[in-house]
Amino acid sequence: MGGKNIATNPPYIIGIDCGTESLRAGIFDLNGEIVATSAYLYKTYFPKPGWAEQRPEDWWDGIRYTVQECIKQEKIEIKEIKGICIDGTSSTVLPVDMKGIPLRNAILWMDVRASEESKIIEKRGHPVLRYSGGKDSEEWMVPKALWLKRNQPSIYNKAFKIIESADWLSYKLTGLWTASQYTITSKWNYVSPMGGWLPEFFNEIELEDILEKWPSKVLDVGACIGPLTRQAANELGLNPGIPVVQGATDAGAAILGTNVTEPGEITLIIGSSSVHFTHSEKPLFSPGIWGPYPEPLFKDMWLIEGGQISTGSLVNWFVNNFCSAERQWGKKRGISPYSILDEESKVIPLGSEGLIALEFFQGNRTPYRDPLARGVILGFTLKHTKIHIYKSILESVAFGTRNILETFQKMGIVIKKICVCGGGGKSHYWLQIHSDVFGNSFYVVEMLDASLLGSAISASVGAGLYRSLKEASSKMVKIKEEIKPDKANYEKYSFFYNKYKELYKMTNEIMRDLSRKRD
């Protein structure tokens, strides 16, 4: 729960972030100050290895609960709420009937059951794939839709719409089916320079009827979808008629929530995974990077994306499995076990006294795009402790970020500013490691839940309270601190970073053999 900032003033807007572990709602003023916030936890189901599903009904329960809680917290006058916008994980795919009733659980973004379908699409080699780094990820909409058609044809054929979590929730609020320009460009193979969706591409992969199952109305982020229906207003405790605004994916919303709107500026989201975004005025192509996505947020601007699958989730794995003492001690003292481990690892020299890790516990998203890559920790001696392992994991994530950002630079991107958000932004120590490894300053935003703020930014534009997304971001986003690199540490880290890259080259064939044997 959050509390009201005494400096806040109406009008207010609501941002909603339908995340992996919870749905969060926040009420903001036009300065980006948070008035109230609430979260609703829900389960993820894992019916088979590599599968991950959620009940869409849980998302709707989450919206009803969190919006009402936010209003109750500060006794907000609902007439002062002028707009609402939703972002969601992507691609979290859901087939529904004509009434919008789900036909099955949603296939969550992290679900990789469509790996075979991704290979089928890649083999076709259609030119549209050039705009997704040469192939579609098994995480994305098109491979998952193809999986549904091949493996659950009765559900696929019955589906009136096959959409994403945020699309369904926006429908629940308005009764209207729309698709986000951001989402379809970055995850649904929509390429505006080639005319949008290309029927021949879908014909080649035997998804010739998929366009009939997608919303025909595509809206820019920040455009008004329609008014909040009376039924939805009654369930949320709001006034009917409030503008419901088109959002982006959670990561796309975070771009707005970090005020990264110009070429060379970087959004770094450090959560369970890490995501890296930047804009370019021209298309830049690299087989190791996702995109370039044409105009998903801003006209005449291309978006470049990098990502690491296991970052915060890897740190959580280590703490949950090997640090029961720190967890118990932290609970007694009322502090995070991560803070305890940070302090303990500060005495370990950088480079973890010769211990090097690869953070690819769930594969490598970019720049290697290797789903069979696996985690490695190399260089153990009897002197090493679990604190060395912890620090080597923190360093490995920073090495992975440097690898991606250097790939951006090799593409011709001049990095001007790196803005950080997400749960990883709570650890000054870890961000200092990132800064020292890459040799650049990192700017931490005040509102680390940048997706929530980003959706509020979109809502403010759709409600007519700001003229543009860029204007709203510039007014509503604040920088909390700058973390400057230690140049001496940068020089020292460069040796270990180079060994990190060598380690992948030396072990990738072994990783693949082990992965195939296990599978």
C-alpha cells in the first residue's frame, strides 16, 4: 500500500500494470506524484515444463480490488479521476469467444511451448522477420497462436479473438476491441514500412486466418479507446464515461516512465529479467538484437531492444536456496536479506577473486539468442564462499548488460544517458557494479515502478491533460540519483568482462548438449 503525498493535487489519473506476479494500480497527479497504490497477488500455473499460464479472471479481480483500495486509502473524490490506462506482460496470449469469455487459461509471456513453431517460422525466412532480429521469439504472439492452431484446434477455431492480457482488460472496461500500436509492432510482426501485417507471411506459416481473430482497430499509445462503461464503473467504484486509454506492454510503458524519448537514451529495466531499450532515427539491424521496431511509440523513431532472461530472478534463486540464515536474520532485524548480502560482499574484491559466472540460467535472449544456453560458475577454489558466488552473480548480470549495450554501440548507437527502473534499482550497490562494469553513469528514476507511471502518463495524454507522450513524460518523471562509475574499477572489470565473453564461446556447445540430453 502507498500513502498520499501532501504535495499532490487533482486532477488525477490511474495507471494499471498487469504484471507477472501481481496486478498493481496507482493514482497519480499530473506532476507524477503517486497519491495511492495497491497490489493484488495471483498465481502462475506450470502444467508442464516450459509452460506457464494464468487465469484471466484473476486479473479482473485484481483491477476491481486495487482500484477500490486506492480510492479508499485517501478518500479521493472520484470526480477528480480523469483517465485510466492499462499495460500488461507481453506476449500473454488469450483466446476468447464473441462475448469476451476466455476459452482457456492465458499463455503467459515466459511460456516457451511454442519453440517448435518459432523454428517453423524462422525456416520460412520471410523478409518481415528482418524487423525482429531475424526470427520470432517463442515468447511472442505469432508462434503461440500457431501453437494453438496446431495443438488445440478446437479452441483456436472457436476463438473470436486471440489477444493479450491488456487488450482483454481494456475490453472489459470499454466493451471495445483494440490493439496497441506498440504491442503489435514489437510482438505481433506488424511492420508499418511494409504495409503493416502481410497476409502472405501468415499464409506461409499456415496462419492465414489469424488476422480475422485480431482486433482490426489499432491505436497509438495514449489514444482514447472509449469511455468506461457503466457496468465496469460500478465494479471499480468509478464514474462511468472516464476515458480509457490505449497502453503499451509493461516494458513499453516503462520507456515512458523513465522519460526515454530521444535517440541514444537508454531505459534499463532490472526486474526478474532485464530489458534494454533505445530509440534511433533510422533502422539499425543486428541478428543479436530484437527489432528494429518501426514507430511503436513515436513517429519517425525506431526502437531497439535487448534483454537478459535471468537477472533479478537469478539473485532470488540464489537467496532462496542458499541464504536461509540471511533471510532469518533479515526478518528479525526488519531488513532485506539482499541488503545483508550486499554489505557482506563489499569486502570481496571486484572479480570475486577469480570467480566468473554466466547468468544464462534460462537461456540467453540477446545478443546470442541462444535458448539452450545455461548458467555457469567457473574458477572455484577452497577459499571461495557463498558470498563470492553472490557477488559473481551480481557481476555476471552487469557483464551481460555491458555486452548488450556494446552491441548497441557497434550498431552505431551513441549512448547518451542510461535511466534505470525496476526492483533492481533498490540496490545502490548492484547499480554501482553496473556503472563500474560499463564505465557510464546510471540515472535512477524516483518511481522505480516505471510501468505503472508510464501507464498513468499515457492516461494523462488520452484524457487531454497533456498534449503528447513526450510532454507528459518530461513533466511526470523525476531522477532520484546519478551513480557515477569508478574509472579504475572499469579498467579492472574489463579483464573479467572479456573472460565472461570467452567463457560462453568455450562452453556453448557443452551447454547445448546438456540441454538436449535433459530435455
